[in-house]
Amino acid sequence: MDGFTRYVLRQLLVGMVLVTVALTCVFWLTQSLRFIEMIVNRGLTAGAFLRLTMLLLPNFLPVILPIAAFSVVLFTYSRMVSDRELVVMRAAGVSQLALAKPALILSALVVLLGYAFNLYIVPESYKAFRVLQWDIRYSYSHILLNEGSFNTVAAGITVYVRERASDGQLKGILVHDRRDPDKPFTLMAERGAMIDAEDGARVVMFNGNRQHVDKATNRLSILYFERYTFDLETRRGAAPARYREARERDLDELFDPGKDPTLSRTDYGKFKVEGHRRLVSPWYCLAYIMIGLACLISGSFSRRTQSRRVVLAVVTVVAVQVAMLGLDNVSAKENDWIPLMYVNVLVPILAGFAITLRPPRRRVAPAPTAVAGT
């Protein structure tokens, strides 16, 4: 690796890390807001919050990496054009391929990293996220009990808790059970505690009463108790089976969804498109970089036309990305459009290579004009 390649590649890698970290922090902050309410009002621990949000991060990196690589290449090469570094290197006999070599090395690294995320890291992390989310929803029902409000914890069951103590004790409990429309009843207790048993969540109440109104006679019956155990949810064996989304399945399941009898045929197209998207999306990094190189280092270098070339590169990348999103949606409904997903990424790559590697035309100096009388 020559000195020019090392010099430019070092700048690209440093900029790539900085831009990726910045974009990742922005995505992490926007997604973490979804779980702040669970910490404040539902008692979700800080450890569970961090684990949930960290498991979501790998889902965004395959999207962030191509954009970060394109931004870094565009900025670095644009600065080198302004500083006349590329002019000097071209005058020294450096070829177009040698000028583009650092960006091509960066794109190769990002493509390999994209495949690692798409084929293994993202499915595994998203599967762990969904499992943790499912466990929180169905195994730790106490996070659903908001203080000072009526909480519907299951169909026909409403719970009110006046206060939750620091030790987990519940104070001022009211439970209304209307699962049986003919025999609804209300429980009130001074205090209680949540228990997550094997067959479901329960609340153990102390010093309270059970009230029931007989609809036939309209008589109120009150039963006082010192201790009462009430099941807040149905048995876990009756809980609905968790639907595994396309993002948490491997390629074999995506390309052969018929192996899962729980799937409907309407999901087959979505699963196949997800499988092809995982194979195609890493190459968008190379496509974006080739668009940037084709706009910046092809032809002659000029400060006057540099801004227009940067704008042209950005607009072209946005157009390719819009086409990518549109083809993903259309192909999910009609699988005959799937080949266009590959065409959309191959055309910018091949066109970018053709434009970038084309040797620049040399300007012919005007012939000197003869002076009259000489």
C-alpha cells in the first residue's frame, strides 16, 4: 500500500468512526424515548432499559454505515480537491484507480461488515430484543401497574394502586373483575404485593374486603378478609404464541417460509423480500461511494464546479435510496419486482466505475497567434 493510499484511508477510517458514532447516538436517543415512559411510570429497571435499547442498535447500523461512508468520502475528496492535493497527485502520474483506491478499500470493509450484521448480528440481536420484550410484557406484569390510575392488566380486570413503596409493596389496592358478566366483583385492600408465579402473575392482598352485587336481588354482599390471593392474568400456557417477525429469522427461513405452518401465504412475499434485501443492502455502500467518486474525481478538477458536483452526488444518492425503499414496498406485494432490487444497486456501481476510471481528457492549449509584421 503506497503512501497516498495510507494517507487518505486513514482520514476515511477516522471520519467513518466519528460519523458512525454520531449517527448511532442520534438513533439511540430517538429510540430510547420509547422506553422512558416505562421507567418513569411502569417501574422498568435501568438495566432492562439499557439492554432493550442496546439490542436495538444493530438494527440501525446496516442503514447508518452506507450513509456514513458516503458522507466521509464526499467530504474527504471534496476537501482534497479544494486543497489541490488531487491535482498534484494526478500531475505526478497517479491513475484514476489509484485515486479511488482508498475509497474502494473502505467500501469493501463496510460491505463485509454489512453482511456480518445482516446475516447474523441483526437477526440474533432483534430476536433477543423481542424475547426480552415478550418476557417483560407477560412475565413481569407489575410494570403495568401505574400509580394513581386505573390499569387494565387483562381482559375484564382493572386494577388501581394508590402508591407503590420502595420495597415493592402496594398500598391502597382496588381490583374490579368483570370477566364473568353475571358475577362481577370488586376487591379492596389496605396493602399487598405482586408475585410472579409459574402459572401467572398474582397479587396477594391483606386487610380488605370482597364486594359483590347480586343482580337478581340487587343485594350487596361484603366478605372481609385478612389475606386474599388474586390472579391478575390467565395461565401462561394459554398465552398467545409469539409471532416471529422477518427480521429475527435467518435466510433459510426467509427463502423457504413454507416450513413454518403458522405463517399465512400473505407473509411469504414479505419474507422473501426481507431475504433479498439482506443480500442487496450491503452493496449500497459501494454504490453510494462510486456515485461520490464519479462526481468528484472524474474530469478536470475545478473549485467553481465542485459545489455543483457535491449537490449532484447527494441528489443521486437520495434518488437511489428512494428507489430502494419503493422497490422494497412494491416487491413485498408483487415478487416479480424483486430483480429490480438488484438492478437498482448494480446500475450505480457499474456506471460509477465507468465514469470514475475513464481517463480525463487533456485540454489542448490554443495555438499562439502570429503577430503582424514579424
